[in-house]
Amino acid sequence: MDLLKEIGLILEIDPPVDDISIRRKGFYERCGFVKNQYSHIHPPYHIGNSGHELIVMSRPNKLTDAEYNEFNSFLKDVIMKDAF
């Protein structure tokens, strides 16, 4: 988790496939976020559901592989640990 303290901000957004999601991505870009190229599946919130694809954006820079891997591990092992 040491890397996460130095990264800045990370967020997940829906893929830009319709007007509102395209506008949302543009808003975050105007706020200084950049899209990362990682194929990212957010873990499911309930047993029996599958994860869903999201876009990872970060500010002020793109994530390195090590930073993305640490973020993804933190998401799965800490944030979502007790989801169900």
C-alpha cells in the first residue's frame, strides 16, 4: 500500500458508450484525470453476480503496472473483502 499513498487519485468509471458516460469521462479529463489502458473488472458486490468492466482513471499521471496492481489488490483484498 506504500505506492497508493504516492499516486494521487484513482477512480473507476463506466466505459464511455453513451452520451452521459462520454460526457462523464470528458468531465474527469477536464479535471486532470487520464485514462489508464488496463483491462479492469470491478469485483461483484453479491454472490452469484459477475464483476463488471470499468475504466480506471488517475490523476495527475497514468498508473505504472506496479501502481495498478497495488490498487487492484487493495480493491479486492481490502475494500471488497467483506462485500458478501
